[in-house]
Amino acid sequence: MSGAGFLLTVNFLIAQCFCMFFLAVSARSRNRSAARWFAGCFAVASLSTIFELLVAYVPPAKPWAILAFASMLGGMFMLRVGIGQLYGLKTSRLGLAALFAAFVALDCFIYDLPRGTLQHALPYQTPFAVALGLSAFAAWRARVTSFVDRALVVLLAVTSVHFLLKAFAAIFVGAGHTAQDYLASQFALVSQSMGAVLIVAVGLMLLCVLVLEIVADEKVNAEIDPLSGLLNRRGFDNRVDALMAGPGPHSIVLCDLDHFKAVNDTHGHQGGDAAIRAFGEMLQAAAPKGALAARIGGEEFLLFLPRTGKEAALLFAHALRATRAVSPIPGLPAGLRVTSSFGVAEIGDREPLRFALRRADDALYAAKNAGRDCVREAEPPAVLLEVVQRAN
């Protein structure tokens, strides 16, 4: 087997590995369809390596040569569909199919032209450049912002241009006089070497985009309370510092469902879950843009209201209390109302969040002692701030 034939075999194995990788990633990715299109892209394109070997060893050469061209081009158009799925772009599959058919017809038309000439090499390589150029343009049009996405655009564009350069390389290096001569030519060795590098580069970049999305999704899922749909304590802690650094004032509202144990005892854990779910949905719907809403305990919830003073925070808490007091809970008896108590604290200048939370918790405790279903304002932070300032 020639050096080019060996590289064809290597390229086939690499493509099959990437096909398996994308199928495995599709099981976890939210872009499952895109991952499967990418798997199909590498599977179909890899067939060209088999057809190239058949060109050299199994006459007649023309059907195998056209199939090699069509399978490689078909894989590239499948890549374009996958890119559209990945970035949520509209894709005219009928238009791509028509373009694919036109390019295959062009390959049939130029097959008998003298090889190693511009008349043959440029029409042969241009369809590949166009197919990858369409993918690069689609990814660019998606206005991606991450480094990996931008790198993918650049890599696809470079790979597209590389096919045009191969047309001129075929002229200057020599691609053989017939299709059977291709594997024995110096051009085949260069072409397949570059192909192996680009297959790995494009495949790894696409995998990187999908895997980073999976990691981001897993991180988000780890910070969300599945019952209420709100942030959990970890999610709240990971986000609150950035908001605290912004211009104030900021306020927090600590919420607690009243007589929650009685709900659980009377209606079972399903009833308690229904109450938590309903309260979480209410907070999500009512929380202003930029606010953080979290479930930090069994029936305890926390709201961080950036750029909000205590007066506005108190009004917000009163509105939440009134809404909860009159709203039925799906899954519980129609006449049953689960009320809630609130403690509100405005975070003082340079006051640590944990101190503000302590004051809000004291206010919530006061609301419970006052008969529940009410709102209480926390004591001012003057004493705590004085201790902090002395410590600093």
C-alpha cells in the first residue's frame, strides 16, 4: 500500500472514531440533533476513503471516483445542516440538496478533462470549498461570542480556503493523468496529510462546542432546586457576589411558609411539595429582572433585590404575602390557604451579607411570633456595622 493509501486508511479510522464520539455526546447534549448530524457527516465523508481505494484497485474507476466525490461532499453538506441545528439557524435542506446534485453533475461533466489542469482541478475542489464556506458563514451569522465558537468559524473558513489552494497544488505538484494515478502521486500524500489534520481539528472543535454546552448545563442543573425551580443555596451564593458589587442600595427578603409541618402531616409530602412548588412559581413570576430567588431550606426562601431600598422591598414583600394568602394551591383542597411570613432587610453600606441575613432572619422570627402571615422589617445594621468597621 502506498503512503497515500495508508493515510486514507488512517483518515477513515479517525472519521469513524469521531462518528462514535458524536453519537456518545448526543446522549447528553441539548443539541442532540446537531450531534447526530455531525456523526452522520463523519460517517458519510469517511466512505470517500473506501471509494478512493476502489478507484485504484477495482476497475472501472469512474463510478468509484464519482462516489468518492459525492460522499465527501455529502458529508460536508450534512455538516452544514448540523451547524444550523447547533446554532438554531434556519436551513433550507431542499436548497442544499439541489446544490449537492448540481455539484455531483459538475463532477461527472469534468471527469474526462485532463487532470493536473486548472480546467479540472478548480471545478473539482470548488464544491468542497463552497460547502465548508456555507458552514463557516452560518456559524458566523449566528453571532457567536465564546472563544471556541469563534475558533470554529475561523477553522471552517481556513478549511474552505484550503480546498481552493489544493486546486493549484494539484497543478504544480501533479495529481496524475488519470483517477487511478492519484494514490501514487505526491499530491495525494500532501492532500491526505492535510485532510487528516483538518479532520481532527474540525472534529475536536465541534466536540469542544458540544461538551462545553453539556458542562454548562450540568453546572446550571447543579445550582437549581428541582422542586421549586428556583436557585438552591449554591446557585445563590455563586451569583450574589457579582450583584453585591453593583451600585446599591440592595435588599433581601427572607420568606417562610406558615404551618408547613401541618400541611405535610395532613396532606402528605405530595401536599407539601405542591405548596413549595406553588410558592416557587409565584416568586419566579413576581421577582423583578436581575433579582435572585432561591430556596435555601425546606420551606424557606430568599430573595435578593439589587438596587432596591427597604421601602420598595417592604412593598414587594407585602404584595407577595397578599398574593400567597388568597391563592389556592393546585393539588390541595380548594379552600385551603397556605400563608407565608417575611423578614425584610436593607443591606447596609459595607455590611457583609451574612449579617444582613441574620437581621432578616430575626425579622422573620418576629413575624412568626406576631401570628404569622405578615411582614416585618429588620432592625438597622448600625451595631453590626460598627463591629465590622472596628475589625477592619
